[in-house]
Amino acid sequence: MEYIIKPYVQFHLALKFIIKKRWKRRQRVFAIEAGISEGHLSDIVKNKKPASFKTQVALAEAAGFTYENFLALGRKIHMGDNLNFLNKKEETDIATDRLAILQFFLTCL
């Protein structure tokens, strides 16, 4: 039986995962890319303040995802699916990264 996870929970799971895997030492840059302050990003990650819908979309896009695909990533994390394609070194080029993301979402169809 499948149950529904709230979209914000999906968003938050994906955000924490992406920061840990790709932006851990560059959170300031990630915040700037999303158009928010580093402090605001920190509050969102630590669940001290919720992100508005606009901020959720901006963070997803700054991470290289559409909002819908970011939520799909959160669902995959929640279900414990294999996410090895996201375990890349920081020096991996963006084209390879985006190809892996595309392959992931094609498997979701």
C-alpha cells in the first residue's frame, strides 16, 4: 500500500540530500544562486523556518532541477531508492551531472 508524503517533506528531504552531496562547502554560493541569504538557507535546512513556495522553486532550480523533479527526488529518498548517480565528486562536469539526472527521471516514467 502506497501512502502520500506531503510535498514540503519531499522538498526538505531533497534539499538536505542535495546540500550534503553537492553544496556542503558551498552553501553561500547555493543561497546566492537561489536568491536568498545564507542564514535563511540555514534556517530552512535546520527546519527552523519553512521555505515559501517561491523559495522552494528557487532552491530546486539553483540545484539544477525543476520543482516537480526535486519533489520526485525527495520521494525517492523517502522510499530508500538507490541514488548512487548523485554520489559524484564535485569536479564532475555539469553535462555529465545533468545526463545522470535525466537518466534518473526517465526511469520514473
